[in-house]
Amino acid sequence: MSSATSNVLLDSPVLKSAISKASRRLMPMLVILYVVAFLDRTNVGFAEAALEADKGITAGAYALGAGIFFIGYAIFEIPSNLMLKKVGAKIWLARIAITWGIVSACFAFVQGETSFILLRFLLGVTEAGLFPGVIMFLAEWFPNKVRVKMFAIFYLAQPFSQMIGSPLSGWLINIGDQVPGVHGWQVMFFIEGMLAVLAGIACFFFLINGPENAKFLTAEEKLALKNVMAQEDTVKEETGPSGVLAAMRNGRVWYFTIIYFCLQVAVYGVTFYLPQQVSQLTGKEVGIEVGLLSALPWLFGLFACYFVGRAANTVARRRNFGTALFLSTGICIFGSAWAGVNGLPALGIMFICLAVCSFLSIGPIAWSYPTAFLTGTAAAAGIGLINSLGNLGGFVAPILRTEVNDFFNSATDSAGVYALGVLPFLAAILMYGTKRFRNSADALLDK
């Protein structure tokens, strides 16, 4: 297919109609799925004190259980992606949600440290493949030109989950404490786990494996979408790695793994400690006021993620936005620590809001790069590798923050926060360096 033909296809009303219909049909289900995933991944924080009081789970065992989630997640990420490629996203994403929901509900029956740690590991195992599976699914449905926008819509689940997750979990605990014979934390785990099971069942009915199986598209719309996606796949096959081993040896895959790792260190380094940092800045105990202030960055992040996703629709814009946003993330993390040390709570919260807006907006841009040159089993392996190793940033971030604070004897936690702000600057350099990776697929994106 010629370059001129591709330009006509990308601008054709038929293709635009197909993309619009696909977005309305698929994106709400994917966002709901990821919202529930974040609820079940983070709700353990609300049960920490209760698990220690009711089941004797020590702080050390809790920390191990919280972190071991990422180990199970990393080990089974690539195998899960390969299975998704084999059986289709519709069945596999439904399976992921149903099994992780069952495991999450089983936390209601924790008896001690061993069962708690085992269930946290199993939660990581069963959820493995969800995020990269959705990334692969979107790469099969939406052309590169609009893919960052779709990734951004999917990413809206993160701030939305953070905004509604805390009040929902707290409400379920309060309601559960009024039920005779059970604890509130048991009710929270069980109900939020069952929400994932219901979301998994819904996936089976709402998701569709590829445009060719979509009854909501006309024959013309199917053909237009299939032609564009086929052209992009041809370019990927000609210029990208072929097969699992080639993808895992590919230098660009490892390059973006480092970028994603730096991003996740910043993300989890901020989010794991956001209520505590807001509490330190304001001098107030963690409660409803701190909770509302902690939700504020995610509210701003919703809008930033969406609008940046819409604007980053060319190669140059993605590179420039990504570089600037990484720089902004590092500067704002530094700024929040500086404001805390100097007793400037309003300025500190403003810096935190800007940091969250920045790193939330980077995610969709970062994922547009590997999906532009990976296809088939190479995509399953490469995207799985980037996500699994990158997510280990969630394991490293709290350790890095704690160790640096201990080394510098930082009572205000500022040294640890400064340490988290270093890696985004490295990522900014690497993001700007992506200009070296320009390939034939970029010609389609820039039209």
C-alpha cells in the first residue's frame, strides 16, 4: 500500500467512524477492569492495622506481602501475554479478572502470616498480563495515530481508582464492622474481590477479538480498519524483531524497559507515601482532610492525562512531551521535598499535583513506542518484558526511599523524596534519545 493511500485511509470518514465506534464500545469496559484491578492491588493498605490486631501479622510480614505481589507479577507476565496471543484477549482478560477476583476475595479468610504472603504472591500471579494484555489489545484495534489517545483513556483508570478507592474501601470496612461475626476488612476484601469477578464475566461479553469479529462495525468500517492495521503490522514485521527470543534480545525493548522502570519508581514512590507526605506538609493526622487533599492530585491528573494524550499525535510531539514531562516529574518531586523542609504546605501540595499530572501523562506516551515496532509473539514477549521489569520499580521505590532516609538520618523524609526525583531526569535523557529510533512506521504517524 502506498504512502498516499495510507494517508487517505487515515483521514477517511469511514475509518474515523470505525475508530469512534470501537472506542465507545471497548474503552469503558477496559477502564472499569483497570479500576477494579487497582482497588484489589492497593486495598491491603486499609487492612494493615486490622490484620496485625486480628491475625497477628507483623509489620515485616506485611511489607514482604505487599512487595511480593510484584515478584509474582513479574515472573508470570510474559507467559500470560503469550497465552493471550494464543487464545485471544476476550477469553484471557476475562480469565485474569475472574481468577484475581477470587484470590482477592480469599483475603477475607486470611489466618496468619503464611496465608497472607501466599495470597499476595498469588494475586500478582493471577493479575499478571492484565496491563500489557490491554496494551496489546489496543494495539490490535487502534492505529498508531490515535493510540496514545486510547492509552490515555485507559490510564484514566489509575487516578479515578485512587479517587474512589479510598472512600469505597473505608466505607466497606465501616459497614462490615456492623455485621455480626465478621470484621470490616473481611467484608472489604470479599466484596471488592467479587467486583473483579463480575468485571471478568462482563469482559467476555463486551470485548471482541479484532475488528473482523465486530458486529457493531459495517463491512466498510471493518475493511478500512483492517487495512490500516495490516499496513502497520507489515511495517513492524519488516523493521522490528520477529519472535519471542528476538524481542527479548532487542536493544530497543531494553531501552524502553529502563525508561518504564524509572517512571514506575517515581509513580510508586509518590503514591505509596502520598497520604503521609500530605500529612507531614499540613501537620495534620491522616484522616478525612488529608484524604481529600491526597485525592486532589489525581483529579488534576485526570485532565492532564487526557489532554496530553490527545495532543501527542506525532513522533516529535511524543518525544518532546515525554522529555518535558519527565523533567517536570523530577523537578516537582524535588520541589515537594524542598517545600516540606521549608514549611510551605501549599507549595508542596502544588508540586505534588504537578508531579502526578506529569507522570500520569507520560505512561500513554511511553507505551506508544514499543507498540509501534512490536507485533505478534514479539509484542507479547517485548511488552511483557517491559512491563514486568519496569513494574519492579514498585518494589524498589519504597526500599530506595527508606534506605536513603536511614543513611542521611532524614527525620523529615526529604532525603528519600530527593532520591526518587533523580531517576526521572535519567528517563528524560533517554526519552529525548528516542529520536535515534525513527523508523518507517513513523512516516505513517506523522501524516
